[in-house]
Amino acid sequence: MRETLEDLAKRHATPRAFLRGWARVMAGWMEESEFRSGCPIATTLLETAPHSPRITAAGERALDGWIEVVAGVLARDGTPPRDARTRAQLVVSAMEGALVLARVRRSTRPILDVAKMAGD
């Protein structure tokens, strides 16, 4: 996922374009899986954290990596670093929740809505 985000960050100059690109990728993955997919990291962490310190630490590193990429996109657009990290964490959290809603509703709309609202 981090590699996907890094690629999107290179290809999209603005946070809005980056977020919309990310949403299109996630929506495509959900449609391809007929809404059976989701985030394997989230599923694993929900079942194991904090009982397994090793899995918890690995999940934290992965999620922090995603947040770092998103924060970098926001920072290069002028958002102060501290605000960029906080907003990036909110965006990643919203996208993770949108995956759950998309799966339950069998619709890409929640994913696309996150990009629209977070990018404005």
C-alpha cells in the first residue's frame, strides 16, 4: 500500500488529485473483488492488537508509513508539518472506515466521498 501511495504522490501534484487518485485505486480494488476485499492490516490488527506486540508494532509501522506519505503530499502543498501529519492521520482513518462502509453497502461511494471531502 505504501508503494501505491508513493506512486500516487509522484503522479499527482495536489492533495486533491492525490486523494482522488487514491480513492479511484481503492474503489477499483473493491469492485474487482466484488466488495469482498478490505484492508488486511486493519482486519489483522482488530483481531490481534494489542495482544500480539509484534503484529501490533508491524501494523503501526505500516500505518505510520501511509500517514507519512499522505502528510508529505499535504506538506509540499504548504500545510505546516504538524498539521499535515494530523490531517493525514484523519484521512487514513477515514479511508479505512470507508472501506468498511463500501464493503457493507457494496458501493464505492463511501471511498469516493472521503476523497471529495478531504480534498476540499
